[in-house]
Amino acid sequence: MELKNNERIDDLEYENLKIIQNKEGFCFGIDSILLSDFAKNIKPKSKVVDIGTGTGIISILLSKKTNAQKIFGVEIQEEVADMAKRSVKLNNLEDKIEIINDDIKNINKYLPNNSIDVIVTNPPYKKLDSGIKNENQKLLISRHEIACNLQNIAEISRKLLKDKGEIFLVHKSERLVDILTTFRQEKLEVKLIRFVQSTQNSSPNLVLIKAVKNGGEFLKIEKPLIIYKENGKYSDEILEIYNKN
């Protein structure tokens, strides 16, 4: 596999999967790993859309963690989508993953409404008018709600998902109220919440959420996911997620 400037191949240390990344672009973090694990119990033969797939990390992991029939990774940035396509080919997953290089708002050019079982997304965390904006355009789009915001994700998910279809996302815990209110407006009822903490005694930084289209109002909050033990090493659950137990 021929690499372009500043690219490297990283071993995902799971099922011999690998991914192409650019060290000057947005590289995946633990949030994508946690989301792929959070969504691993989807129904067999599901059709999945990964909104803002980036270099394809979540789609690639879900291809092995689930029995999904087809995963569509949607990425607006041409250079990033190209890396995702080459990573799919590198892992011989062309029959299971299709990368769509377009704005998610144009998804109906590729997929009809009410046709998708599951949506997963690790969206930009920062509102357009918040935080320090990085001059690197690729990082800017990955981190700030420039090309896609929560409202876009909720509206598109409501249209794409079948009745009782599911959406899984990871986000900053400080955006929880935004997520709950925006999703409910679009008939996406949050059914499961799990906060992620660095340590047992720290405040949550991330939140994992599962919502269901036209779901009932019952909500379950799971015990927090702790990343590090007191000695600074990964917790047993994180080691299990990374397949290192």
C-alpha cells in the first residue's frame, strides 16, 4: 500500500485491523474506540451509517465487532475520505464497508429514507462559536460544528432510520442537555446513557448515548466507564475493550 505525505499505517491491535492516518490531520482517539464497543451489540445483518467517519476507524472496527450487513461511512473531506477508502481496501473490507465522500446533508443521493437500522457518530464536539479554532482546516472541521452540527445529525438520523432504528454517539458530557433536547425534537428518544471518567474520582468528560427513533420514554443510566485505575494504568474494562486482557 503506497502512502502519501505524512501518512502512516497504525495497527489497531484488534483482529489484525490496520488504519491509514496522517500525523498532521485528525487522528482517532479513545472516544472512537469506546463508541465502537458501545455499539457492538447491534442486530445481525443491520445496515449502518457512520456519520463523519473520518479515516474510517469506527466503521472498520464495527465490521469485525458486529455482524452488520453493510456499513456506509460518510465523510465530507476528500483527502480524509480517500484515506478511509484505502484503509478499507488495506483490510479487505470492500464488500462490507462503503465510503461516501459527500456532505451528510446530501445522503439521500445514496440512501433512501427509512432504510437504515443503525447510525453511529463521533461528531465535532465544539460549537461553531466556542473554543480556540485551529488554523488547520482538517482539524477545524473535525473539532468544530462547521460542516455538521447536532441538529443536522438528529434531522438526518430521523429521516434515514427505520422505525425503532438506533443511533449511537459519543460526545462531551457538557453537551448532554443539547443532545437530549435536540434528539427528542426529532423523535429520537434517548434510552441509554453512560458517562466516561478518566478516574474513579474525576468528573465525567465524555458521554456515550443510545437513542431510538420513536422509542418510549424509559431511560437507563449505566455505571460510569472508568479509563484509568489509581496507579495510572488502564482499567480492566478498558483493557478488555482494547482486547488486551
